[in-house]
Amino acid sequence: MDNMEAKLVEKSTFLWTYPEREVIKHVSGDKVIFQCKLADELEHDKLIVEVWTDITGRYHGHEMHLKDGVYQYEIKCNNTGFFKATFRWRHNEHNYWHWLYGPDEKDFAEIHVDPAYIDESIVYNAFIRFFGQRKIGKSGKPKFGHSGTFDDLKYRLDNLKKMGVKILYLNPIHPIGELYRNYNPHDQFPAYMQPGSPYSIRDYKAIDPESAIDRDHSQGPHASLSDPMKEFKELIKEAHKRGIKVYMDLVFNHTSHDFVLQRLHPEWFLYKEDIKSLKAPYIYPEDLKKGKPWGDARFTMCPFDHGYWWEDAAQLNWNYRIPDGENAAPKNPTIKEMYTYFKSIPKYWIKHMGIDGFRCDVAYRVPLDFWRECIYESREFAKKEHPKNGSITGDVVFIAESYVDDIRELLEAGFTAVYGDFSNKLYTVETLKGYLDYMYNISGKFFPENSRFFIFPECHDFIRNTKKLLGQLSHDQVLSERANKSRWVITATVPGIPMIFNGFEKLEWQPINLFSYSSIDWESDRDLKKYIIKVNTIRNKHKALQKGKYVYVNTNQGITSTSQLFTFLRILEEEGKKREIILVCVNMDIYNKANMVQIYLNEDSGIDFSKKYVLNDLLNNKKYVREGKEISIILEPGESHIFQVIQ
């Protein structure tokens, strides 16, 4: 190495690179363009510059080409999984490579490649107990022993397919713990008749028998003799036949107090004499000599999160984010064994049922290094088990519940998507725009590039959309239709993975009865299914709504709590194809007409304003010829335009 070269290496020959030492997200079929710029003083005509990556299956150096002062190389992501990349260069007369950070993998950038279907998918969340619950008799009340089952869901799979659903997500379907089981004191059933929360899990590798009653007698005439695992397998098989993937819920922050392994592994839990106290001291194993109840399931501490106690659950001791106590909590001496057990759970369902993905409850309270291991191992395991396990693609996806905690860290740990507080931002244009600017890295660099979000107007954790927006008027059918129509158009057309919750299409307004039985009135004339089918068909047909760039469009109403129109563009430019532009206008005001509201397009829209253009409303097939940057919009309360811009 000559003196000039040595000095340049010392001052850093790499001026910038893409990607840097960070995580970027892609899906299979995407092209990754690697770029780097080196110091001008180098003899570029004598340099060999490579991107060093395993994205093609094994580590290999790919020679980059100099264009406009920047070295570039393009690789198509044909495989899903986790890959790494860095840069290196050498003089063509020397064998010594100069690395960006060094040849150690821990310093490389990470590239996470997820299955392409995730951008194209609409999710339906079925809470089995409520989805199939039947109202019996003139009273309209549920009858004992008539909880919703897998067969009820199987019966409605064709309806879900018509709605454009490609992923079926199930809340927990496992046996529920009995110790400190929670109940609804205002329920029509007494406490001892209520099943409790499915998030208080007694056995992760078993099925709740109530969900698996053989209602269609596929296993013979005696429903009581049915095998719960066979019933679940039948549901998955029928869903897969229709091209619908099935996701399960993983609840790893806590178990039920009487968890099946609690006696065998008491050290996996935390113990206090007051199990709902942040001040009470932790009990240690050696305190047994003093008569303290370490290891007693009745004294397993409850989880405490965001100001709430979950008294029907027992906090697992992950040696991570432990709730406060008068003293320090004891360390879990068999944490590695606990990691191994919990990593085995998704593998179990992948192997035996061909499960396609997992939504991970309270993911931010479980160690990130556990998630990295669990996700990586599960994805590799799923590829090996496919197709003998009956899965559709051999890929498995993990989605994290997060709200506001550790979103970036969870995405970097390997989650395909996270979900936060989108549902609670659907009140006004002001709150929604601010949140989307945050989600999409518009107002700052908060998340890895191309991060994905799981979005929905309502779920089991939040009040119903109609109740949220209408309060005491949530029973009003006209207003409920406006509320759900407007919020579904937004959810289905902004970037993200949109989800329909259990009964949203039936304008359900009663709160989710997490601890007892409830039902959906499928025969009610309160029904948005046809409208949702229309919106979902538009989304499934137009790739710009699946993966196009999001650009907010300003109006003369400004961005305030009283603004009516939420307006934005989705723009997709693909090599060799004509640019696709979709303009979405939603009147978020469900009481008042938006009359002659001006929207202001600009050069970011991709429209050539020197020419006329056509706005083709995909919701009603009406066409409007326009010119210029300003457009006047008229929309009835809660209504929308989804314009395809044709030029």
C-alpha cells in the first residue's frame, strides 16, 4: 500500500454507503440497489469495489460499477429470510481488501426479506368464541354450551374469500387457566359459567375444547367425542384450499397462574405475597425456609403494563423489564431452557398444522434477543417442513403488538410488521395525518426503511369503531354505516396490512366481552359486506394501493381537528410499466357534507398539469375530466372517492 493510499484509508475512503450499518426491509421480488461513494483522490480506474452479501444464498462478492461518481450494484431478492451486506474495495494490483467496517458480520447491514404476499393481503381477525356464537330463542341471548367453534368459522370461509381476505388471524385458542380466572360482573352469566380471557393460557400446545366441538359432525355422529386437534386441522385445511393463510396468537409475556409447567419450572415465574403490588418485596427460593410461598402458583405475580394489572395472568420471568418491587427480583437460573421451550411453540404449530404466521401479544415486554432467535429459527424450520406440513408457501410471518414501545427495535429484531396506535388516531384529520407522518418516516427517521404496519379501525383491545366515533348514537344504523365505511376506506388504502375485526362488517357496537360469551347477529340488516367487498376488490386489483408511495394532499380546510377531508395519493412506478396514480378522498365527518372543498395537487403527484387528466372513481365508475392543480370535492358525510388518475 503506497503512502497516499494509506492516508486515505486512515481518513475513511468510504464517504457514504447504502445501506449503512442498519436494517432495511424488503419483500421477495424486490430489487436492492447497493450504492457507495469513495474518496475522489483514489485511482478509480484501477479499483475493484464489491458489495459482500449472502442475499443470493451464500456470501459472495459482487463487483460494483461506477456511474456518475457512485458505485452501484442491483440484486433481486429471490429468497426470503435474513441477510447481511457490507462493502469492500482493493487496488487491482493488490490482493488486500479494505472493508467498510471490517469483515466481522456483526458490523454488516441487515436485509430482512419477507414474503411478497404480505403487501397484497387483507386480514380478518376472528375471535372464535364470538364469531360463531349463536343467539337462541326470542330473548336473543346466547345459550349455555353454544360457544363459537372452528366449524362456525369454517362455514363462513367462502364469505371471507369473497371479501378479499387472504389472512385469517385467530385470537388464542388454547385452554384457559382456572386459578384467578377473570369474569365480567355485569354479564348475564354468573362468574362460574364464564370461560375467562383466552389470553390467560394454561397450555400452549393444546386446543380449548369449547372451540373444537364437532358441530358439523365431520368426525362422526357424536360431537362430544371429537378430537380438538383434528377440528383445528380441518379449519386450516379448508382455509388453505381457498388460498387463505392462518395466523395464530403467541402470548409469551405471561401465562395463566396454573400454567401446566409452573410446578416443574417455578423459577420461570415471579412471586410476591401481594401479587398486585409494585411495593411488595419479591420472594426468593431461599425464603422457603422462612415459610414464604415461593413456587406456589397462588402467589405468581400478575403482569403490570401501562398502568393496568392483569390479575388472571402470571408474569413470566424473562430477566427483562421486571415490574418494580421493594427489592430486586430473583434471576431466572434456567432462562436458556425457558428460551428453548418458548421457541418450540411456534415450531410445534408450524410442524403439525402448517400455520403461516403469528401475531405476538405484548411483544415489547419479551427480550429482543429471544425474538431474534425465535423468528429466525421458526422461519428456517418452516421452510424445511414445507410442503409436508400443508402450509401454502413455506414462509412464516411474525407481527408484533407494540402500541408505542420499542417499535424500531422490534422491527430490527425480525418482525415483518408491528402495530401501534392507528385505531386511536382515526378521530380527526389532524390526529391521523400526524400519526401517519410518524409511521411512514415523513416527520423524521424513526423506523427501518420500508417498515410495515398492521392497521385496523378496531380490535379486541379497543372499543368498537362505531362506539368510539358515535358514543351514545352507536346504535344508529345510518351513522354507523358512515363511521365504518369512511374508516375502512382509509385503512384499506393507506400503506399497511389492513385488518377487519370480528363483526366489523355487521356494524357491531357492543364492547368486546373478553371474559364471557357474546355473539354477532349475522342475520341483521346492518351490513357493510358489499361495500367492503367493493373497496377490497379495488385494493386487491391496484398495486399502487398495496405498495405505492404515500403522498398527503393539502386542502383549503388545513389540518385541524375540524377538517373534513383526508386526502392522499398512492403512486407506483415500476420498471417497464406505466406509472399508476390513485387519489383517495375521504370525508371523515360523519354528520356533515363536505361541500366544494379545494384540494391542492403538486408536482409530487406525478401528474402532467400541462394536459387534461381523467379522474375515474373506482367506487361508482363515474369519470371526471380535470385540468390544473386545484380540484373541488363534494362528498356526503362519511363517503369517499377512490380515483384512478388517467392521463
